[in-house]
Amino acid sequence: MPTPLDPIVSEFATVEEAEAYDQWFREKVRRAMADTRPLIPHDQVMAEMEEIITEAEKRRKSRAA
């Protein structure tokens, strides 16, 4: 039987859910830390995202006109 958790203390309903999430999260972090692909500089990512946002705004404005 699952062990319930107090919703004020935890975002998970049971101890088992919390433990499963913790295991999943730790594995995700472990994989990310082991990733050997080259890093992408923050400025490059931000510039690419700004371009995506600008293009999306242009499409939205052209549809509204």
C-alpha cells in the first residue's frame, strides 16, 4: 500500500512517487553530466531564441492584419 504524504510538505501524493521522481531526476542529471557534445555558448542560444521569437511575432502580426 502506498505511503501517503502531506500535500503541504510534498508535491507528491506518496513516498513511492517521490522516490521514483528522485531516481528519474538523478539519472537525467547523470546523463547530462556525462554528455560529451560541445557546449553551446549562452549568447549564441539567446541570439537564436531572439530570432525565433522575432519571426513568430512577425507571423502573428501578419495573420492579425
